[in-house]
Amino acid sequence: DFVSDWSPLHEASIHGRLLSLKKLIEQGSDVNLVTADQVSPLHEACLGGHAACASILLKHGAQVNGVTVDWHTPLFNTCVSGSVACLNLLLEHGASLQPPCDLASPIHEAAKRGHVQCLELLASHGVNIDHNIEHLGTPLYVACENQQLNCAKKLLESGANVNSGKGLDSPLHTAARNCSVELVKLLIDFGADIWVKNAENKRPVELVPPGCPVGQLFLQREGPLSLMQLCRLCIRRCFGYKQHQKITGLLLPDELKHFLLHI
């Protein structure tokens, strides 16, 4: 591949200038031209969320799994922008779901930024939703740390381990620390352990900031779970990943399915 600091091809791709991009390609520009940092036009199209530009580049042979010096792939950049259209395109063209380095994990990036549809698509293609990275934790932990309620819910619905976080710090620890009432409710409903201790030997309730209503919530939930809750957790655990789809397909009354699905 040829190396350039920056090219008109990169410029057209990042800004979604489709006609300019087509013209440059027709004039013989190399779609795999990379910068000194190994950034390709496809990286830029995906970062900008421009699916039409990404499609043209892929059609003309752009490398779908190119890696920059920061370990960013087009798939990672798509999870930065949150473009489901770009993500679908990349997956159709054989994009690798396995990040080349834990410094740039697509599913963690989607969870951090609140891109629920990207999360859902990655999970449906078999990405490990419990992938635990030492410096980040699990995608669920990242979602809770960044207070992305909808992403946390989608991960839990897909079968993510509710107690798997970052080291000994659970998702419930970070939700309590951030005084996230809705996240704490969600995690407890999905069976989070309120008694688990982190590396500082502290339970989630001990991390709640003074005056935060989450403290009262923990006091209300300190007793044992009801039989209904225990049954729901047991059934969901039996289904493992993709719980939502499997439960939806059960021949059960809608009211019971709604209970199992937390609807």
C-alpha cells in the first residue's frame, strides 16, 4: 500500500462526499491508500458513519480488516460513530469480530457510547458479550460506568453475566458509585449480588454517595428474593445467551413471557 499524510480520498470519505469519492476512484486513486498512522479511507468513512461511501470503497477492494497504529479497525470506528448501516456492510464483507488488540474492542466502544443497535447486531453475530478486558472490564461494566442504561439492559437481555465487571468491582459497584438509580434497579432485577465485595472490601451499598436515593433502594432490597424472582433468574440462566429471542419463542401466555423478559 502507498502511504500518504492525508489524501483527497480520505477527505471525501470522512465527510461523506460520495460524488467526489466516486470521481477520485474513477481517476485511479487507490482505495487502500493509508496515512502514516495506517488510517485508510474506509476507516474514515466508518468513523463518519457514511455507509454509501463505505459501500463504494468496499466494492472497489478496500481492506475490511485494516488496522491503524492505534489498533483501530473499520469495525471499531463504526462502533464509535454508531452507524448500523456501516456495521451491516462490514459484516457482510467479512469483517473480523475478534479485535486485533484489547486496546480497541468494538463491543466495549458501543457499550461506552450508548449504541444499542450496534450492540444488538454484534451480539447476534456471536461476539462474546462477556469479553473481559483487564483495563476496561466487561461490556456491561463499561455500560454501567458510563451510565448507558439501554445498553446495559440489552446486554442483560442477551445473557450477559450480571456480576462480571472489572476485577473485583462488579457492575453494581460502579452503578452505586455513580448514584444511578435506574441502573441499580435493573441490575438487582437481573440478579446482581448486593453482598459482593470489591478489592477495597466494600459492598456496592458502601459506595453510594451521601444523600443519594440509591442507598434507600439497597435497604429495600436487602431481604431474600421472592420465589417468583428466583424462578425467573433460574429460567433465564438456563437459556444462556440470546435469552430474549428464546423466551419470546416459548409457547407460554404473554403475561408470563413479559414477566420473564422484564417487560
